[in-house]
Amino acid sequence: MSLPKAYDPKSCEDRIYKMWEESGVFRADAASAKEPFTISMPPPNATGQLHLGHAVMLALEDVFIRFQRMSGKEVLWLPGTDHAAIATESVVIKKLQKEGMRDPRAQLGREKLVAKIAEFVEQSRGTIRSQIRKMGASCDWSRERFTMDPMLSRCVNEVFVKMYGDGLIYRGHRIVNWDPKMQTTVADDEIEYVEEKVPFYTFQYGPFQISTSRPETKFGDKYVVMHPDDPRYAKYKDGDTFTAEWINGPVTATVIKDKVIDPAFGTGVMTITPWHDHVDFDLAERHKLQKEQIIGFDGKLLPIAGEFAGLHIEDARPKVVEKLKAKGLLVKIDEAYIHRVAKSYRGSGVIEPQIKEQWFIDVNKAVVPWKRRKLSLKEIMQDVVHTKLVTIIPERFGKIYFHWIDNLRDWCISRQIWWGHRVPVWYREGKGAMDMHVGVQPPQGEGFEQDPDTLDTWFSSALWTWSTLADPALVEDFSLSLEELLKQSPDYQKFHPTQVMETGYDILFFWVARMILMTTYATGDIPFETVYLHGLIRTRDGKKMSKSDPSTMIDPLDIIPKYGADALRLSMIVGQSPGADSRLFEEKIAGYRNFVNKLWNASRFVLMQCGQAGIDSRSVGTQEWKVESLADRALIYELGRVTTEVSQGLQHYRLSEAGDRLYSFVWDFFCDWYLELSKGEANIPLLVTAMRKILQLLHPYCPFVTEELWDSFREKDDGMLIAHPWPQSLSSGKAGETASKEFQILIDVITAIRKLRSDQNVEQGKEVDVTIVTKEFGDLLASQQAHIKRLARAATLEITDRAGKVENAASAFLTGLEIHMSLEGLVDFEKERASLMKEKLQLQQFVASSKAKLANEEFIARAPANVVGLEREKVKEIEEKLSKIETRLKNIPS
RNA sequence: GGGUGAUUAGCUCAGUUGGUCUAGAGCGUCUGGUUUACACCCAGAAGGUCACAGGUUCGACUCCUGUAUCACCCACCA
């Protein structure tokens, strides 16, 4: 069998993926006796395309999954998509507008628009499915879910009803972030602040001067607020009233004193607009002040604005300023004022706070039974992380998480858009009051009308780890409570809680925190044991890749055909630490493409050796392989070590470290030395065994090449590599360690000779005579002379222990035709001895001084007991180190 | 304003309980190479006061304090 000279990912990736998928290895079995290992794939938004953020998520999770699958776990990796309420609706509306529809909401109506969005989503999900496959993700497609599937929707309703019953969901008039463009509320987290330079006006308001950047909201202002301790305004008392000339004539205003006012800012006095500002709203609530709406939900001024009514706020501003100026009330304008404007994270308009009736989740009400206490949702979120039921990697995000919870306000869950889960509440005119029905199903009676609002998209995705595992066959069985439903769902029983939640740190609050909140509340169990957070992928210059600037974007779909999915995966995993942003650029990917190719060629070489020896590479394992050479022994030892280290690394989610270890093992040890030395005297059974192990170890990282190569090394009883058991680490004990050390000496000698040749400008390829003078390693080097001769191009090699000509007996000398100088490579042991001696001396000094201290009665009497204890412990520790150093010194041949 | 992190070779980054780190890798640069797989390769070289200043220690890139620069997150000012 002969393989092409270079690995061509294009020619095999799709074929291999198809083979895996059709074989059924991706499919999890809820009836299996094996220990489960579950990851719920963070569902990409059902809009548009996958980007590098998704690619890194898929790569990391696939490594976890493949490792655990090979390690004998029953793995479930459940894929799916999120309906992404606002994001999707706004994408589709924009699309329709581009196609010429002026106002799609009004023109189509609810039902038709939702149908249009559903159509778009279906298409988009198809794209996403194929992109996930391109990355090699070995997820269980038979269990693919969508947040708006019937069963997932039912879970949403179940949880809503349960929370309502517990008094955790309430409806109230509160100030919310209103997006006039999308005509919906937006969550606190979904707002980002953009700095803008705007004029900052100061006006005369009765006896006070007040400043504002938004004069157009000031029509209804009839309170002035100042700090109670501000001496400038000491003569005014809380509750005092006065008359002020204002935009549309005189108003009666009231003085309010409150500590939120910063006396140092502006004039230290402000008027308030409670309907359109969070802080003012809180203040108004505290002092029970009147609130008036100034701006309509369409962003235009209401009748209270008098002559300005109907104007859009943007247009009204200069006109209002003009009028105030004409009245002589404008004191000054500061043109360089930096103001932070709230904008929607979803990329639509400027946020205008408004008071609206909305649904909220109360995060402070202590009604949730947890460990024989009643806790609030906030407290539950804190408890599960504090008690390490949920571990966050990297740890520092725990702090950020707690900080976020401390500042968490009630969560507004209703949205005024149409795409999403409709609030499961129905109303009808009743006798005197409104009839309200909150239920999983619509009410029986006549005349009920469902709440027009939909739920925040994170409400449904917060249930993702388990709503996806509820048995869809039971969706119509409404006799079952949520608890019973889950009890009767085999997947839920087998695979929940999940083991790892792997996602970007940017959605720690949006999603991870809310999953912990909702899942722990709804199921009484955590959603996952470990949270593994990855960082953002940035450009080479450290900039964010943004859709608005396509030149900064790297599209996985451009990279994969060029470099292969394996190379892309490696470049996003190796050399990255969790939670840290990283930069990606083509050269980096090319570097890992080269590695993949190196692996390919190493296999090719091994296969060639098999061919030359007339051995079938697929039936070597049945033969006994014998350990022949020093290199063989060293290989076995190193193979054992790398297996142990990689297994441990993967177990502890240290993917980068383990990957890096494999990279250098394969390239620097296996290819550069073992394969080179095996030329001419290949131990084929061992070579094939090593190759098989390497493919197994690398498979989680680069599944495609390894599976492709596996075909050449697969024995009769082997299936696909993806399903092959993870290699056990062979232990070869002391003998192996010695072999490894001796092998290192051989490498050092060869390297040293090569370096000498280079220093002496010996022509490449020209053979020289070499003399090595050594006391300790004569036998070793003599047994390896063929290798030294070949790899260092030595015509003759003399090894002697005559140290006569040499001052330092420990250093070796090389004598070529014209070369006679000292060789540095061999003195490692000497150096080691020297450094160990130095360390030993230092430690001995410490032990001596410390013991003297401990013998001193005065010290013992005066020092606190724990200090003495610590000192003793430290002495013990150092003495242990000393004894280790002793043994190491003894092991150095002298 | 509060918080978190980063600062190691020209560039991108590793360095997990302080002691084989006399600080490594990849890319780039330079020199030389058709050696029984691989030029997506091989052999070598140059290049670092581990941001700065103190402290703890027998010993600090690693721990502590402070400073500087950068990045991000949270809150938000009328």
C-alpha cells in the first residue's frame, strides 16, 4: 500500500465523517451499563453561519468527548440550535425590508411573520449542521434538539408555571430597557454602552441650575433633588415647593433630598425623569413621587410636550434648547461632554428606558427548598459554586460570577416580539376583574386570549441541559408532572447532570449562570459538574473579529479546505489556556498543518519499512515483538511516559499541555531520533506498535488524519479508531529510565559532533575521523557506533578512556582530521553534579541554621507554637529533598 | 468609580503547588543541505536584565507589596 507524499484533508474528511456517522458510534445508549459522560453542546443561534467562536467550542468539546469515548465511557454529546429570539426576528425583518417590505410586522401580522422566521431558521439550521460536521464533531445527531421543539417548549411552560406557583414570577410595572426600533424590551445584560460626545446644557430652573444632556425629556420634571448634606442648598428643605418658569410655562416644583446625588457633579442639583431613567425611577419609588411618560414607545414625544408633541426625540432636542434659550433660561453649553449611550447588544437601536408592565423573576425571594433550608435563587446560585458542586475552570471566573450575582436585579423575562415561547398566561374579561389562567396548556373556557409577549431567549436555553433529555414521546402526556416526566425519561436518568459545560466566557452570565439558576431550581440538581470556559479568538493584532469588518474575519469554512479541520483544531487548542483570549492567523494554522503532514509521512515511512521487510502492517501485533536496541528501550519508556502524561492532562482538562506534549514527542523524539536511528535496522513490530499508540493518543486532537492512517495499521479485530480503547500506559520501571538516560547521551554526542562540524565549517556530507575520550560511557558509545558514524558522518570513530592529554577527565574530546577541541555535549552529568552539590550545600546550610534555632530554648519559648511547628515541617521537607538529592548524586556515574 | 487578567526572544505564546529553568516552543531572520518518509523537510546559528521598584526566602519568571502600560468585565453621573 502506498500513500501520497502529502496528506490531503479534502480527499478524506467528508468520507471519514460519513463513515463514523453511518456506523452509529456517535449515538449514545441510555441502556448502557457504562459510566456516562455527557456534554450539552451550546446551541448556536439559528441565524446565519458558524464562526471561529463555534469552531473553538466544537474542537474542545470533541477532544473531551473522543477521549472519554475511547476511555470506555458511554458518551453523549447532544447538538442543537437556539431560536435566538430577538436576534433571529431582527435578521428576518431586515431581510424582508431589504426585499422591499416597509413594515413586515404590520404587513404580515403575527402568524405569517412567525412562519417566515421559522422557514428561515430551518434553512439556517441546515447550514449549521453541515458546518458542525466539517469540524469533525462527533455528536449524537439522533438527539439533535431545537429550543422550540414541542418537548422543550413544554418544559419552558412547566417551569414558568412552577415558578409562578412559587411566587417567583410576578408581573409588574417597572422600568425596562426599551428598544424603540425593535419594539421590545431588552435585558440589562444585553445592553452595551457606546461613548458619544454630546452637548451638555445647564439651565436655570427656579432658584437652581440644573444640567442635562437630554433637554427633550424634561417636560414633566417637577422635582429637584440634592444631597441632604450639601451646604450650598442647606436653606432648602425636603418637601419645599417653588414655582419655576419652564419650557411650556410655569411649573410648581418640589425639593427632594437624597444621598444618591453627587454634590461634586455639575451644580449638585438635578431634576428627575422617573419614566425614562433607572436611577430616577428608583429615586421616585423611594420617595413615592409621581411618574409621567414623556416619550412614546415609538420614540416620539407625547402630548405633555405641548407644541413639540409628535416630534421624534432627536428632532425635538435642538428645538427645545432654542426655546429655553429664547426664554433666557440657558446658562451654558459644554460641548465636550462624553456621554455613554445605551445600545442594544443585538445591534439595533438606542435604548430608551420606559415603564412597562412586564414579567419578572424574583431572585431574592427565599422560597426554594435546598438542603433543608429555603433559599432564594441568588443564594442557590452561590451555594452550588461555593460548595464545589459546580467547578469553574479557570478558577478566577468564580470571583467574577459571585460579583455578578451580588449585583443581580430581578430578571425581566418578557419580550414584545413574536419569535419565541409565548408567555403561558391567558386572560379574559371576568366578572368585575380580569380572569387569568397560568398553565402548561391553554384554559378550557371560552374567550381566553393569550399574553402577546414571548419569553427571553435565555429562559429556554437555561433549561438546555435537561429539557433536551426529556423523552419527546411523552410530550402529549399532560397527566405527568415535570418531575414525573423526567423520571420517566431514560436519557435524563442516564445522562443528567452533565459532566462538562464548555463555552465562551462571554456568556458566563447570560447563559451559564442562568442554567445553574433555572436547572437547580427546576430539577433540584445541578446542570453540570464542570464549567470550562474558553476565551475569544482574536486577530493577529489582538482585535476582535467583527462582522462589520470582513478583512478581520477568518472563516472556518475557508480554512478547512486549505489546511484541514485537524490543523484548525490543533491551532485553536494547543498553546491556549482556558479563559484567555488568543490570536489566530494563517501561519499558526499552517504550522499545525505541517505537523499533521509530519505524522502522515512518519506513517508512510513505517509502512515503507514494512513493505521492504515483507511484513503486513496490519498483522504485526500478533507477532511477539522483541526489544532489540537501546533506542527500542528508550522508545518504550518514552511512549509509556507520554501516554501517562497525556491521559492525565486530558482527564484534568489540560488540553493544551497534553497536545503540546504529543506534538514534541512525535516530532522531536519519534521522528527526529527514533525513526532516524531505525533506518537500516528497523524493529518493525515495535515500530508499528508505536505508530498505533501515537495514532490513538492523537485521535482526540486530529481525528481525521489519525482515522485515515489507522486504516493502514488496523488489525483484523480492530474497528475504527474512534471506537478503539484508549491506550494503557506501559510501565517499564528503572530499566527504562536508565535506557532513556543513555539514549539522551547518545543524542547529545551526535548533536555535539554535528555542532562541532558546523563550527569548524566542515563541508556538509564530508566524513571526518572522530575520537571520543570518555571514562564513563565507553561501552555505551561503542555499542552505538554505527549510529554515531551515520548520523554524524564520521568515517572512523575511536572511543578511548585515555585521559592523559586531557586536563578535565570528565569532558570528552573529539579529534578529527584537523579538529581537536572540547566537546560540550557530554558534560551534562558533570554539570548536574555541580548544580546538585551547590543546592545540597545551600540546603544543608538552611537545615543547620534552622536546627540551631529549634535547639535554642529561648526561641521555642517565645515563638508561637505554629511557627515552631512550621519550622519543623520545613526542616523535614528540606531533609526529604536532601535525601532525594543524595540519591540523584549517587545515580550519576562518576 | 469597582473588579479581573496580562506584561517572558522581532511576532504569537508555553512555563500547575518556589529548587535539573543554566528560561522553552512555533513562526520569522541568517548559514548550510536532494542523507532509505516528509522542502508542509533536515542540520545549525543569532536573539531574552522573564515590565519596573522593593520585600519574603538558603534560593523567586514562579509568593507578597507598590508603580507603569495594555486589555476585558461590572456599575454608571443627572
